[in-house]
Amino acid sequence: MQELTLSPDRFFDPDPAQRQVARQLYAQVASLPILSPHGHVDPRLFADEQASLGTPSDLFIIPDHYVYRMLYSQGIPLESLGVPRLDGGAVEQDHRKIWQVFADNFHLFRGTPTGAWLTHEFYEVFGVRQRLGTETAQSIYDQIAAQLSQPEFRPRALFERFNIQVLCTTDPAASRLEHHQAIRASGWKGDIRPTFRPDALVNLLTPGWKRNIQELSNVSGIAIHSYPQFIRALERQRYFFKQMGAVATDHAAPTPYTTFLSLSEVGTIFQHALQGKVTPDEATRFGGHMLVEMARMSVEDGLVMQLHPGSFRDHNARLYQRHGSDRGADIPTAVEFTNNLRPLLERFGDDTRLTLVLFTLDETTYGRELAPLAGHYPALKLGPPWWFFDSPNGMRRYFDQVIETAGLYNTVGFNDDTRAFLSIPARHDLWRRVSADWLAGLVVRHVLSEDEASEMAFEMAYGLTRRAYHLEDFSAPEQ
Amino acid sequence: MQELTLSPDRFFDPDPAQRQVARQLYAQVASLPILSPHGHVDPRLFADEQASLGTPSDLFIIPDHYVYRMLYSQGIPLESLGVPRLDGGAVEQDHRKIWQVFADNFHLFRGTPTGAWLTHEFYEVFGVRQRLGTETAQSIYDQIAAQLSQPEFRPRALFERFNIQVLCTTDPAASRLEHHQAIRASGWKGDIRPTFRPDALVNLLTPGWKRNIQELSNVSGIAIHSYPQFIRALERQRYFFKQMGAVATDHAAPTPYTTFLSLSEVGTIFQHALQGKVTPDEATRFGGHMLVEMARMSVEDGLVMQLHPGSFRDHNARLYQRHGSDRGADIPTAVEFTNNLRPLLERFGDDTRLTLVLFTLDETTYGRELAPLAGHYPALKLGPPWWFFDSPNGMRRYFDQVIETAGLYNTVGFNDDTRAFLSIPARHDLWRRVSADWLAGLVVRHVLSEDEASEMAFEMAYGLTRRAYHLEDFSAPEQ
Amino acid sequence: MQELTLSPDRFFDPDPAQRQVARQLYAQVASLPILSPHGHVDPRLFADEQASLGTPSDLFIIPDHYVYRMLYSQGIPLESLGVPRLDGGAVEQDHRKIWQVFADNFHLFRGTPTGAWLTHEFYEVFGVRQRLGTETAQSIYDQIAAQLSQPEFRPRALFERFNIQVLCTTDPAASRLEHHQAIRASGWKGDIRPTFRPDALVNLLTPGWKRNIQELSNVSGIAIHSYPQFIRALERQRYFFKQMGAVATDHAAPTPYTTFLSLSEVGTIFQHALQGKVTPDEATRFGGHMLVEMARMSVEDGLVMQLHPGSFRDHNARLYQRHGSDRGADIPTAVEFTNNLRPLLERFGDDTRLTLVLFTLDETTYGRELAPLAGHYPALKLGPPWWFFDSPNGMRRYFDQVIETAGLYNTVGFNDDTRAFLSIPARHDLWRRVSADWLAGLVVRHVLSEDEASEMAFEMAYGLTRRAYHLEDFSAPEQ
């Protein structure tokens, strides 16, 4: 039975001098509290004090498209992994069998960030000391299952154990935020904040758009029959989210296309949408216009605006029909920022009241477009490497391509962007390690002094995020 | 006279810890047999037991566009290198003079993979121990020429010396595979297999397309006057290739555009082509449709489908008119896979009977498109770094950008893609070294354990290729 | 007060073996004379023997968009940095206050090439030994100001101290080169050469284009009422520039689009421009045509042609209206060379009399397009990493992506491309260090022998530039 180990030097360069500096820098930031300003954890987990994380398969496999897409890519049907079908068709119900398939194929994750996070979670959270594989599958299942039934493994307890200072969820703009309300009402002190995500309202081609508008009408108390009413309802919901602790909004879009339409044109498009006869081109123009409107609202209410463009969602139509969205079949496309963002930046790029955080799945834009843009416009900041690039190499490429041009101080630190609650400490730890190692590389090349690197390591792990997302009301930990 | 050396540690990282692990991993795979599932070696070399490789200039310069393009880029006319002219115009006939020009300019290859392969071939195959240069040119010529006249340097002998287990050639779809037949008839045991390449038939704008269709009619015995007859003839030829040992098909295309046309539309386009009045747009649509048809045939007959898009062939029109195709003037262009491949993937992406291996000359697609696609669709695998990127840095970028997202097991190992038979061992050795070093880097960063890296090194050198190309009927070497 | 240090090992890899080789290679090239074949230093600095560099803020901040864009990106108004307004509005006049803002924010430059250059300049040119920051701002200001008032810190004296052998400026094609004439007349021996930049004449949409044509008429003595007269005037000015020592021309363009128009079409477009009614599409076609014409002229007169495409100039319209061009708001865009350059290359790509040096801000083109193009066409060479990529990582990516395919000998060494005269030695030193370190990496990986690396280090620091720009009339320094 092979032993599972977790080296204290993992992800550090092998050069002894660099590794020594990396260790020191990492030691300074390893136990800083976690700020998680952007992610997709279900707030329900914290609304109910008794909430449980379920079985090991519930926790690690069934809801995590990072995990099952890799198994699927090797020909393993999602049904055998317990992923529900929209038509209610049969899927594997035996969680031990699901776990066994996962364990039998755990080698697929070698060298992947998912593999690194899982190993961290097994080792650190559950104390597993065997490597997962065909033989050890069931005994590890037992070990994890036993712990999951204990009160110390309820979400609130883990939230505290993980030393999370703030956790921002992502919530539909028309939400009543019931779970956030329940958390507040419960008296529990964990700081869980909503994030305003209006995609399903501003993308006129969203399936069920009319129903979403109806919900927005209901929750905002504004009957929406026109574009100005739509805007007013959005503003009111932003206010509500902000009252509930929100610090940011979140926007997905196929491209970062922005435009500013006349009130007449945008009103007409909105009417077409209400009448169910909007064209794809109209929807594109409307979406581009709404990004500018959202920037305008952020200038006014101070919510940080986050933009994540360039993912072709639900690329596999067959899978989408069978299992729905977010099934590991979102595929990036090339993205253009320089021309697309200009209409928005013409209006608000110089406005220091706006913080627009840009993310990309097209790494070619790091050095070519994003770093020069963020290195000029006061309103722009760069988010951390996103999704597939939340990985050691992804982070290194980001640092190497962004910082020389944008400087560190036009970036916003890390976010975990995850729905896998248990992976949060693993992901932040990975970021802190790779950051420390990257800084150490600059120290041993005499580009930075050790005290500069030390300040920067703190910024990367904590300070940049705190300032960018206006979380300064927290007392900062000592450096 | 400077000594030529070939360090046992070449291409390994200088860090002593990493190098030590790299050495161990490399030692485990260095002498594994070579699987060459994709290349362009002329089967004629093996059809005739007495075939000779010619003079040193015949072997290393005149047919190798990797070599003469670099000399050409510095103003050396192809005529002075003996490269034939289409008009039969005079070119240098004195192979010693050609060799001297090459030697005088050998410094141009410093730091290039061509330089590394040539050095390997000189040292390992011919025992050369002087560095090639102006002074040593003629004595090295003598040394190589003397050996080339020996029976041990005939192609079949070298095939055995090189420990090549399977060598796949690339053959026009309308070929009768006479040389492969001759090899079989000869009783020689070298395993040389054809690969089905239908480009000249499915690209309706190919010069001589009508003649190619006529050849396909002749060889298949199916008179082709309609699209369904065309399809039937292709299927029959695929069957014939498979009978002759083929495991794969190969497809070049300007882009990976795919589409699925109605039988009526595709039939009309085909008639236009027969009438010599097809438009470029029709040809594009036909080509995109035929990729889907070829995937359908692969589902049915099990031939692995290989797609190499994105090269602007014969970019230099003047040179093309004088010397023809494949003269080192093929220049890559940006490529888009996410949207282009979708029509094919909608039909067959989930089908585990299909293996579609993708190659690219646009490295930006590694992390952005190819790895996410291969990390989801069961039918997709990623080919090794191609052409210009069959190099130490090309391999490192490939590993660093692909594996974190796609995992190792959605890749297919190495292929040499070469028409230079002698460079096969050099190229595989380079891949095995760079693979070992890359894995060693993960070991010393504690991302992989040594036993995991050891298994992966075997997969990269041998196992992945064997499985992907269905070569499992070979007895695998011991690990 | 923290000490400012400048390690002799800066920018070298930490691996002891690699560093040792890097040191040796760097030592061989560190004190070679500087060839600066492309830059934007104002020739006025050298025309007047008494010219002064002004205050520390005049020197380091007010004219340098590399510096103030970073401050601006953090919300510091350009007015507070003394950057003039076009409307004559008030800007900070107190250079000590400007300096203090700069010093207070000097941490923004950590890890950037601007930070590295500034540190080099402070330390090496002015002997500063304290780190710049809030506390040390004014004493460092004093120290630099005192020196700037000395004769040894006049531009001509520094030119000699910096060991600059040739400095090429960039000059409007319609210039009378008064400052260059004054330098010649003065008898001073510094070799300052003009470069012919026709952008404002060939880009028909340039504001003030008619006025520019009038100037060209005046200076050339050719009344320009037609396209042939325009061409003749340009040729005459090229001749004049060449008489004044020019070795090159310089061309910016939004894209590298080239085309060759009929005389009738190009004549018509030119008339439209004279009549003030040219369309954007006509202007694009004219610009593409003029690149081919300029290549034709270079074939005839031997001036090296330099092409810098892909920057979206003055992206921030608001800032442009307030402060004008070149304010740190130029943002790159994706660029395509393979198709765009073909019309030019069809005519002149094989002509060894042409040297066309290509630059890019889109690093994806290095390996995909530029290296394959330069590795084939005799007329093409690759310029060094440009602008944002004139940095340690930018250089490493350039070497790693270009050299394997194009070879070293299809590149042209370094240029500093700077208007900041004092940064010239810092930039060349950085290039020489990173070059030496990159070569050392190949030596310790046994890809190059030490003597090969030594020759290549000399080429990168000096030899390639000397040959590419036809500066062979200088006596080369001993290697």
C-alpha cells in the first residue's frame, strides 16, 4: 500500500537557493486568513447549521465537473458516475461503486491541478495517508465517510477550521437571497456574501428569459414593461444585494464586446425581446450595451464589476440535452479585448470609482492586451488566472506575462472560483506556494530584494484582494 | 579540429536533483522499441533489399526541406544545393560541392532541432567525431560515404539497427500500395504500414483533381460519376489499406472547419467539381463535409483519424513555380478549433469507437482549445507537438500547456512525422529525453512520485502510442 | 535608509552551473560598444553642445510614458506629474513635488523592466546608493540635480561615456534634418544618424496629411499633385536621408497588410486624398500598397526596412484630447503576418538586396508565423522583442520561440527603441545579460558548446546588428 505524502516543499523550484527563499516567503503567508471574493459555493450549505456534505461521492465526484469531465474523456459514461439525467433516467446510485470507478482511474489526474487539490483535501482535511487506487478505494471511502458524519465536518465548522474570513457566493440577480438571509438570521458569524450576477437577465437569448424578467419584477416590486423599468429594477436589486453584503457583480459573456446604444434603440430591442422576437444580432448589441450600463451602475454604487468572457458554454449538445449545463463541456475561444472594451472604457476607463476586474481563458491576451490595458486605465484590474489556468503553470504564465507590463498592483490577488467548498484551502495554498516561488525566482535573480518580495507575497495572498474588493473594514492580519 | 561530443545528459535541466531523476527516467525508456505511427518515409526504401541511401548530400541535404530552407533563408540558392528544378534547369551536380556549402554554413543550425538531429545522426549512426565545418567537410563526407556503401547501411539493415517496431508511411488514398505489397512479398519481417491520405481527392481545388478521381475509379473498380460512388470508392480503398496493415488515416486542411451537408447539396458540389466549375466556397464546404464523412468511416472501420490543419502551403509562389511543393515555404496561420470542429463532434465526439488525433501549428490553441476539448470528448486525443515544434522548447510548451488540462492520458505519445529516415532515432531520443526531464521537474517539485513518473515515462515513449493506434497485438516490452 | 544595490549576477539563473557560464559569456560582451540602430532620442540633444537634460523630473518622468502610464493606472492624474495639456491647462510646475509623487509610488515598478532600467540609471549613471522612496525622494533629487548641472552630464559627454558607436534617431520623412546637419557642422564626432519615417505621409488619414504633403513638396523641391510626383519626392528624400547617414526606414501600421495596386487605382486614391475625400478602405489599401513601394525602394537604395505593426494608438480618446499622442495609451492587437505580407514577399521576399526587419507586439506570431517566415525568405529578418516585451521575460520568450525555427542568424540583435537617452546603456546591458544567460542555459543542457555560445553572445550583442544594418564600415571590436 503506497503512502500518501504531501511535501512541505511542493510546487517550489528545485534550485536550493530559490527554494530556500520560497520557503521563507511561503511561511509568511501560509496561514493568513482566506479571502474568497469570487466563487460558486452553494450558500445553502451555511444556511442550515445541520447541513451535511453527504457521502464521499457526493462531495468529490457527482457535483464536480472538473473531476467527471476527465473520466468522461476516457469513455466513462456520466451515468456510471451518478451524474443526474434531466429525463430522470437511471444513473448509478451506489456511491461506493461510483467511488471505485473514480479510484480505478485516479491516475488520469496525475500532473493536473485537480489531482493536486484532491490530494491536498484527502491529506489535510481527512487525514488520509494511503494513495487512492483500486485497492485502497473502499478503505479510504470508509475513512472519509466516517468523518463526514461528525459535527466537525459540517460546512460551518469547516468554514471556521479553514480560516475563511469572507466567502462570496454567486447569485442570480433576481434572487431573494433566502439562504443569505437565513445565515444572517441564524446569528452565525461566518461572513458569507452574495454576488450580483445578471447574465440570465441581460442575455436576451437565455432560455426562460421572460420568466427571469417576471421574477425580477416580482422581487424588485417594479413591473417591467420597458427598458427604463428594467434598468430601475436592476438598480434596486443591486441596492438589495449591497445591503446584504455584496461587494461585486459578475458577468459572463461570449466576448467582451461593449457598445453604447441610444435609448431609442435599446428600448426597441428590449420590446422585441418581450415580444419574443429578438434576433441574435440584437441580443449581442443589447449584451454589449448592458456591460456599459453595468459599469455605469458600478461607478454609482461602488460594486466591483467582474467580467469573464470567452467560454463556449455547453459545447456538447448531446450531453447538454441529457445532463444540462456545467458538465465539463465548456470550451474557450479566442478573445479580443482592445477593440471590444473601448466603448466601455471611453466612458468609464478613467473613473477611479470603477473597478472592472477582467478574466480570460485566452492566455494570449495577457501580455498583448490585458496587461497594457490594466497598466494604463485607472478603472481596470486583472483577475487571477481563471478556470483551466488555476494551476501551477497557469499561474506562472500569468505572473511572467502580466506583471512586467501591468505591475503587481494592477492585479487583484487570488480567487478560487469554485463550487467545491472543500477545495478552497487547497487552491489558496497552491496560489500562495506558486506566488512565493515566483517571487523567490526574482529574488535569486536579483530583480527584487527580499523585503520587497516579502511585501509582495503578502499583497498576493491577501492585501490586493482586500483593497480591490473594498474589504478594508476587516482588521488586517499582522504581516 | 574540434571534437564532436554527444553528452549523455543533453537536454536535461542543469539542476542536479532534477537531472538525477531525469537520468533515471530516461534510462528506463531509452532503448524501448520505436513506434512510428505517422511519418513520410518513402516505402520504396524497404521494397528493394538493395536500396541505397545515396551520397551524404542525397541523404542529408537535397531531399530535406528542414535543412535547405535555413540555407535558403540566408540567400543560398536552392540550385546550388542540388534541389531539382521543375523546368529541368541546371542545378549543382557535384555532391561534394553541395556538402561543402552545407558545412560552411552549419553554424546556422545552432540551437535548432535540425542541428540536434544532424549531430545525433553523425555521431550515433556514422561514428563521426569531428564537428562539421569548412575544414572538416570533405573528410566527414568521405567517412559517411564509405559507410553508406556498406550493406549495414542499407535501409532494411538500419531499420533493424534502429529497433523500429512499426513504421507507418503516408500514402495517397488512390494508391495501389505497390511498395508495401513488394515488402510483404519479399518475406522481410520489418513492419511497414501504409496510412490512408485522401487530401488530393477531398480537396476539390487540388491541381489534377479529375485525374486523381480517375485513379481512384481505376484502383477501386468503381466508376465515379456521383458523390455516392465517390464515397463507396473511398470506403473500398480504406478497406484495402486496412488489409495492408493501415491503422490510420491522415488529413491536412487549411483549417479544421467541419460541416455536414445534405446529400443533395454535397452531390451538387461534387457534380460541379466533375464539371470543372466548383467555386472556392463550395470546395471549402465540401472539404468540411468530408472530414465528417471520414470520421463516420473511422467509427465504422476503426482507422484512427489524424487531422493536421493550419499550414499555408507553398507560400512562396516563385519558389513553387521553380521547385514545386514541400520546399520549406509552408507557413502556419492562426487556427480555430472550438467552433470549427463542433459539427463533427456533435455527431461523433462521444463515440468511443472513434479516435480523432489533433495536431496544430498554432500553439495558442494548446491550452485554450485543444486541451479542454480533449479533456472532455471521448473521441478526441492530442497528437504530439508538430513540425516546427518537434523541438525541446516545443515539447516543453506542449507538456506545460496541455497536460494540466487534458491529462497525459488524452495524448498519444510521439511521432516523428519525418521523411528523413535517418532522423527517426534522433527524434524519438529527443522526445524521450525531454519527456524524462519534464517528468523529473514534476518529481522534484513533488507533484509526482517517482513511481508515477516512471509509469508516465513509459507511456510517453511507448504505451500511449501503442494504445491510441491499436497496436496492441505487439507483445509489449517489459517496463 | 535602505541601500541600493546592483548585483553583478542580476538576471542570471540561480543554478550555479548555468550562472557560471552566464557570467563568462556576459563578461565577454559587457563592454562592447553600443550600436543603437533604432530609437527615438531627440537629435536636438546633440545639436547643441550646451544642451542640458533639465531637472530629475524632466529627465525621468515628464517625457517618459513608460513611467507615467503606470502611475496613471493607479489613479494619479497626469497633471500632477507635470505632463503638459494641449489646452495649456495648469499642470504641476514644482518638479520636486512631481518627484515626490514618483518616489512615493516607486513600488509600482517592482518586477517591471522600467524599474530595472531606472535602478540601473540611478546606480550607474548618478551613483545613487539609497533606494528611492518617500523618505529618500528629496535627497536623491538633490544628488541627481547637482550632477545634471555639471558638464559631464551633458548629452554629448554621456554619449561618449556610454560608449555608443552609432545612434539612429527617427525622423519624419519630410524633415530637413536640421539637427543632424547641426551635429555634422559642429565637428563633434558622435555618430548620430537619421531614420526615414514616412508614416505621416503614407497614412492618408493622418491628421494634417495635406500639410505634411506640402512640407514634402517644399523640402524635396517637387510639387506634388499626383502619385508619381509623391513617389519621386519620397525617393528624393530617401536619397537625402541616406546622404545624411541613414541606414534604415521605419514604418508603423495598424496591421502588416500589403497589396499591390494598379497605377490607375493608386493614382485615383491619391487624388481622393488630395481632395480630402478618401475613405478608410482606400486609405488601408493605399497604406498596404505603399509598404510594397517602400520595399521596392529599399531594394534599390539599400535602406533597411523596419516594420512595426499592431498597436492601437491613442486608445484612450479622452486622454488623447487632453494630452495628445504617445501618452502610454497605445494598446496592442492581434496581428496576422502570413497572409498579409504575402503580396510584398511575392515581389521582394527572395531578393537578397532587401532587408525587411519585422517587429511584433503579438507574441503568438513568434513561433507560428515570424520564425517560419524568417527561416525561409532571404529578405526577412526578425527584430528584437519590442516595447512591452523589451524585458527579461519578453526576451526569454523571444529566444525560446524564435531561435529553434528561424535560427539566430535570421535575427538582428538588439535595439533600444527608446526616447529616454539615459536608459540606453541599461537596456543594452539587460539584453546582454539575458542573452548570456539564455545561451548559458543551452550550454549546460549540452545543446551548444562553450565556444559556440561565445560566438553567439558576440553576435547578439554586436555582430548581428552590425551586419543587418550595414554598419560594417566600423572597425569591429576584438572578440
